[in-house]
Amino acid sequence: MTGFTEALDANVQYHSPVPAEDQRAFARVDVPMYIVDVSQTKLVWANSAGLSFLGLSLRECIDASGTFRMDLPAPFDDLSYQRQLHSYLSRVTEEGRITECITVIPNSQPISVYCSISPQPLTTGNPALLVQVLSEVGNEPEQVRSAQVLLYTTSMISMFDENGKLIFENPASRLNRPDGCEDLINRMCNRRDFDALLDELRKTGRANLVSLMHSSQGERWFDLNARSGYDPYSGSRAILLSATDVTKRLKAEHEVRYLAHHDTLTGLANRTFLEIEAERYLDETRITGNPGALIFIDLDRFKTINDTLGHLVGDDLLVVIAKRLKEVVEGIGFVARLGGDEFVVLIANFADYDLLDDISREIRTALSKPCKVRGHMLQVTPSIGVCTYPEHGVDLDTLMRKADLAMYKAKDLGRDRICFFDVSMSREAEERVSLETALRQALRNQELAVHYQPRVCLTTNRIVGAEGLLRWHHPTRGLVSAASFIEIAEEAGMIDEIGDWVAREAMLQQKQWALSGHDIAISINLSPAQFRRGRISQRLHRILIETGASARSIRLEITESALLSDANETLKELTALRDLGFTLEIDDFGTGYSNLGYLQRYPVTALKIDRSFIADTKRWPIVQMIVQMGRLLNLTLVAEGIETREQLRQIQKLQCHEYQGYLYSPAVSPHTFECLLKGQQTVTSPPTVGALA
């Protein structure tokens, strides 16, 4: 240290609350020392070196009454510093002595120093601190700023010796640390985490882990980043640790992971979770040698209930069905909802086929019981298909396909039945081939059409876009939605041809409406199969050129499963589509994998919140979480499936940007949609059964 040599003026007489014997002892010390009355935030004594260090003279510290009492000089006159004094007092009361890095500004030049701080008695009884300057950190701007950042950052930074004993911590760390948990081992809830941290530091010199730790707010999860180093004061080996509270983030990620593996309506496992569990069940049957089974359940005429009484009634009925199904197979099987009114039960190691038949009958009986839903007495029956492992297949896809065939056989026989798969059911596959042939003819005979459902601005309640939805004018079945045949199109390799046709129709329609003064964007859905087949960006580019449409007016909706299927190739295609000018959106968000990471990885600009969230009021907190996440990432938020004014009010409160649903209009023909555009009126008539999206 230099510059701390000014002597006290022996001719100046003064009074100080510091005991005389302490004054005499401290006056003989060459290093800077000063004493602060914390309750009054006043400097009440300093030795000669201390006065010089603070840039003060003895005379200016004596007030009119002859008492050594001086307002704290800059930067200690700041309220944040004064609050820090109380923090120091609390710590030295517990620990006796602490070491801190502080910055002072004598003669307008900042100096950062290490100080020893300890309690000091006063004759007045007021609490006070004795500050002894140990060494100078340096006066380079970078060093001063580093010291200030360390003190006032909200990040929790601390230093421990190589065994985990606390050496130093910044204020943020101290405020977060509970009493009695100075040492690292006492802060961690799990001793294994402590051992793992030290072990990794010894091996590599750095470590990172997420650990449950004790904090002043109770047990919280922290992301810990640690490095081996040295204490700059003592030179001994030390651990530098930064800790970030990630409890809220982990909770949000847990919710999203739960959504990735569970059906949001019923709470049952979804298809993704089914695939995971199926591997475990099949492995178990291989080991034991006992047969396993897959039971496929589809509710008879559920669509009629959904269409006539509304989706709210239909959803509540599905919840009742799911609960009954879980009760029947609890302890003996695994239940999943595939979507809609389809459920699957996995059973491993059943003793004999009579037991499997009994379980299937119990399921049928339980699901067929009447129930009251929203004032309606309802009764549905199940059609059940059963196949066994290894007799009918050794993997989930094969078992699902054959159980599905058996289920359709049950429907053909009059519904409300149980059918076990047998080879004669191959006729079902022939019928699908027949439907495939009819679909190819539909393309040639111009039986396909695109209907449009309005996307409405929540602020103005005016149409700002449209979603193009494929329909089939079937010669005998009437207007059929794409859900009834798109899977066949994918399996038959027709998805590219149909997808290109839909894109061309939508682009031509957008161009026509734009010329009529209605320049709104049209959304089209891209199937995961289109991405799997590749070159989708090239095909859409070609169609853009053929139609003369503007890519900026075309939105492409992609499901989560499409995003995560062959992720690298998908990312390349999406990037190419974005570069062409298309807008990319995630459709039915929350029903698939719902991974937080891809929201930043992929070039998407909007989230379409799945209607299952909107329909279930219990899921509104999750809707709110998704909205907050979307807003944080600056994504447009579109609520799907708005059917009631209450749902509309709720999404208005959450400040979504757009919505679509039957409350405004179902999907309608281009002519009807143009009437909506011209009049901006609301379609209030109920949708036809065949027009469901």
C-alpha cells in the first residue's frame, strides 16, 4: 500500500465514542483503519492512515461540539452502500470477522481494496464496524468495475477452499444463503452432488451440475458452475462457484415434458409415452416367455355426440371414459390415449387367453355404463380389437396395426364388440386399397376442394388470414375431411401430389383475393410425411413460380412431430422455406413433443395453441405459460378451437394475437369466405358434420 502516511494533528482535541484504549492501540497501526457507527451511518474515528485512505483531514471530521462525527464519504453516502453496512453488521455478529472487497473514491480516483471487517464496541452502545484495509486490488478501470459488478450483480458468486469451506461470497449469495449453511456441503441437499462436484473439479478443474440446495427461500434448484483456482489473498487452492436459481425454469420444463408424454385432456399417456412403455413391456414378455397383448379401443358414434352436443360435452365424456379405463386395468396394464376417441391398453405376462378375454369384457362393461355429462345422460359403447405378442407381432407398429384391424372388424360386425385378430382380417387391408384407388380417382375427377377457416384478430375481431383445409366431395359419403383419408394418402405415397395440389389452390386463391382487395395470408398444413420424402422447399418454390403468388402471403403450418423427425434435414428444409419468404408456424402446439429448445432452433414465427388446451379450463395455467413463453420469444400466438364467448374472453385476457374456431366460423367454401371478407360478418349457423377439420 502507498499514500497512507499523513499523521494525526496532535493539537486537535476531540471526543469519540470509541473507547480510549482502542484509539491508542489503533493509532499505532500503520495500515488504514476506521470505525463506522452503523445506526447513524457516521464515521466516528480513523487513524492517520485511515484518514489519508479516505481522503479526509482530522479537522474536517470534527463537528461543532468537538466530536469526531463525519458523514460517510463517497461512495458510502449512497443508500445501497448504507444497506450493505447493515448486511456486514449481521454477518460479523455471527462470524466475528469477514473479508470483503470494497471501492472508495478519494480525490475522485476509485481504489478497490480488500478489507477486514469486525464488530467494534462504542461507549454509546451503538453497533459499529471496525474496517482495516488489507491490500489494494488495483486501480485499473477493469479491476474497479469487476469489483463493483461482483458486489452488485444478482448472480450468486462465492469462493470456498478446496474442501468446501466458505472463504468469500458476494451480497447476492449471502442474501440467498440460510443461516448455518456457510460451507458448501451444508448448502447441498444431496451429499452425492457435493461429492460429484469435488470429484469433477479434481479431474478436470471445472464442473457443472443442477443441484437441489438449501436457500433463504427453502429448498431450490440451482445451476452450479464451478472452477478450481486460487484465493488471490492467501494464495491457497480454492473453488470459485457461481449459482443461478433455475427452479422456475425447471418447473416450466417439467410441465412441457409432461405435455410431451401425456394427453392434455385426460392425463393419460400419449402416443409418445406409449412407444416408450411398449419397449419395456415387450422386453418383459421376451424375458419371461409369457405372452403379451395390445387392446385397441374406439368409442362407437362418439363423433355424433361431439357434433350434436359440442366439443365441451365430448371432451368431458372422454375424461370419464379415461378414468374408467384406468380403474379397470390398474395394476395389470398400461393405458394410453392415441387421440380423438381411441385408446390403447398394453398387458404383459397374462396367464391364459381366458384372462385376456375377461379383461376385455371388463373394459367393455365399464365403458358402456351410462354417465351424466353437463346435464346430458349419455351412453357410449366401445369397439375393441385385441392382438397378442408374439403370435401376431413382435413390435408396437405391427401389434397396433393388427389390433386396429380387429377393432374395425368389431365395428363392421355391429359395434359394441370384442374381436381378436386373425389372418382373415387381411380383407381390411384390401378395403384400404380400395379407398386409395378412390382417392386417386378423386384427384383426377376434381373431387377435392380447399375450404377456408378465418383467422381473426383479437383486437379488431376482423379477419386477418385463413387456414386452408382439404375436403373431399365423395360421391357417396358427401363432404369428407382430410382426417379421414390423409393417412391413406401418406401410406400410398400420394401425399406429395395432394400436398402440391392444396398449395397450388391456396396460392391461386390468395392471389385472386388480393386482386379483389382482400390481401390476407393463407395458411396451409404440411404433413410430416412431406418432410420425410424431402425436397418440399423445391416443390413449393416451383409452385410459387407457376402461380405467381407471393411467398410472404403464404403461411406454412408444421406439427411438432414434423419438426423432430430427422431434425437436421427438417431444419435445412425449414430454413430454405424461410429464405423463400414463407412464414413458418407450429400447429397444434402442446400435443406432441413440446420441446422448449426447438422454439429457438427452428425459424418459426407463430405458435398455434391446440384446442385441447382451450377446451379444458383446468389447463388454462399451462395456456398462460405457453403464451408467456411465446411472447418471450416474440412469436405470434394463435388460439385454435374457440367455440364459446367465455373462451374468447379468456384468450383476450392472456393477450393472444389471433384466434380461429366455430365461434366465428367453421371452414367454408371460397365463395362463402369471400362473402365473409366483404361483409366481415360472423357465421352463426352450425357446421355440417362432414366439414369438421
